[in-house]
Amino acid sequence: MASFTRALSSFFALLLLLLLVIVTEARNLNKLGFVRTKGAHFVLNGSPFLFNGFNSYWLMHVAADPTERYKVSEVFQEASAASLSVCRTWAFSDGGDTALQISPGVYDERVFLGLDFVISEARKYGIRLILSFVNNYKDFGGRSQYAQWGKNAGIQINSDDDFYTHSVLKDYYKNHVKKVVTRVNTMTGIAYRDDTTIMAWELMNEPRCDADYSGKTVHGWVQEMASFVKSLDRKHLLEIGMEGFYGDSMPEKKQFNPGYQVGTDFISSNLIREIDFATIHAYTDQWLSGQSDDAQGVFMQRWMTSHWQDSRTILKKPLVLAEFGKSSKDPGYNQNVRDTFMSSVYRNVYNFAKAGGTMAGSLIWQLVAQDMSNFDDGYSIILAQNPSTAGLISGQSHAMTALAHLVNSPHVYPFSQSNGHHPLGVGHHPLGVGHHRFGG
């Protein structure tokens, strides 16, 4: 009887220990906290959040095949080793090969399981995600697939730009957003909208509208969809996915565009209350094709400076350089050209972040795993095979982290509002360094 009692006691002790482990793990799963905004800054658990990050749009697509998931793990592992802390990727694949959304409202659970894995793996490596809901381009479906779905349903569709205005196509999009935001991750048990691993939602990758270059059509869509996303999830941040092109609200700003417009308005749309931070993209080798590296460098400096100033003085919201890169397919390309370009961009990001805040980080396009030549769009970087580039990336990560700790001082944060300069001075980047992309 005594042995039975001891056994029973041991059983309950083990059960109690197991329950304690489960509760502790459940707490740990969300101990990261949500990234939030405070004025024109990101904050995490009350402290400034500055970062260096990357794009890997292909993660869910590859993870849909369980035998290929090691590639996702490989990239996250290498990114974590380089102290990269934010990754932007697709939460869409509409129609076509390995579709997440096969047709409106019809999903392939196998692909969704791939996205579950991506999120759980990002959590494992301490990397936060920005998840995009739809593509502007035909890669992975995009708005043209939504327009085709409308035609298939017998609806009068005039062009792909009806994506922004036709009620049926807008409902298709809203249904997809709801499906993603409310999904419960099969690997963690956490609903996406409750998961601190996700830093932000993105309405669309690089919205463009040929039917209305003023930016008003896209603006109306952004307002409607931003309100809808926030009705489902007020915990996560939200951004549009814009490249930064100026529109009609401030015509004098159009001089900073690369000689043309794409139907978006950086200022008016990012002023929408539900939009938490602004983004810009930059592909000088495409936008200024044929111009010298020096000319492209001058444009890049003006592009970043203008948007940084607008974010501080007009938007009063954080700014992220969400895509930039240098293609290996450019004429005269070599590793040094790419590294020099990245060094210049990183230095600007760092100095803008230090001189008055607002600029919070950048996301290089793009990281891939080894043996992924079919995903090489010219901008692809394999960290393990590019030690000089990996060193630059790691150096920027540490510089931004150090800066976040610096501005966390009560004597420094928030930044001075009088002249926009950091009280300790601008200084220099510690490194001392003097499209269309596939799916992008």
C-alpha cells in the first residue's frame, strides 16, 4: 500500500511538473511582446526597436513541401547568426502552382501548413515577420488573378485595376485577409492575430494603378482595407507595401520620383490613421537603368532623404526601407559593386535613425538557401557563400541594435524635436564604410 501511495505521489508530482512546463512554455511563446509605435518610433516592451532585416518571399511556397523545409530553417539559422531580426515574406499564393488560395475562399491546407511552419520556425530563431496579403504583379497570382476570378464568375471586369474598385473583387480580398489573420497555427496553437512573432501585416506588395496616376484610387482602397484589417486585429502593426512614389497630394514632391508615376501617393495614403508605419523600396539599377553607379547613388541619397524628412515632419510615423538590392545581372556587376552599394545604404539608414529617429530599419532583397538557383532573380544572397556581404549585414545588425540601446537612455530618448538631431550628434556608421525581381 505504501509503495502504491509513493507511486501515486510520484505520478502527481510528475503531472504537476509537466503542467508547469506546459504553462511556462505557453508564457514563453508570447513573452516576446508585440512591436508597437510611439510617435515616429517603433517600441518593444517600452524600449526603442531598431532592426536590420531581410526579404525571403519564397518561404511558404518552399515550406509547402515538408521535404524542402530545411531550406527555411537554413535561412532563418543563418539570418539569426547575422543578428537579422525581421523578415518580410508572402502570405499569399493565388491560383497557379502551389496555390494557397486555389479559388476564392478555397484553400490548400498543405500550403497553409507551410506558412504555419514558417511562423513557428521564425519564432524559434527570434525573427519577426512582416506578412503580405497579395501581390500587385502576376507572380503568385496577384490582382490579375483576382480579376480573372471575377471574370470566371461572370462579372464584368474591365482591367486588373478593377481589383481596387469592384465590390466582388474587394470581397475576395477581404475574405483572404480574414482567413489568414484568424487562422490558428497548427504547430504552436496560437492564432496568427495573437502571435507576437508577426510584427506587421502588409496590405499589398507594391500596389500600382495604371488607370489613375493621381493615387486617389489606391488611396480609397487602402483606407477601406486598412479599416477592415484593424477590425479583425488591433494588436499588430499595419503598413501598405508602397514603394514610395509621390502622387497628386503634394505635386512638388514628384521631382523625387524616378521620372514616372505608378498610381500611388506616398504622403496621403500613409497619413491614413490605421496605417502604422510607412515603407519605401529602391531599385536604382532598374529605375535608372543605363545610368552610372554615381548617378544612381545620388538618386538613392535624395530618395531616402526626402522620405525620411516626410516621415518626421508630415507623417510623424516610423519609416522602413522595405526592399533594396543590387542585381548580379547588372552590366559590370561584381561583388565589390554590390557591397559598396549596400554599405552606402546601410550608412544612410543608420545615420537617419540616429539623427532624429523615424528611420527604423531596412530589409535587403533577398536571402535564399543553398541549391535554390531557380529562385535566383539576380538579387539573391546566400550568406554562407558571400562572406563579405554577410559581414556587412551582420555589422549593420549590430550597429542598429547598439543604437537602440543608446537611444534607450532617458537622457536621449525621445529624440530632440527642435532640430531633429540626436543630442549626441550624428556620428558615423561604426562599419566605417566610406526589378522586376521574381515574385517581387
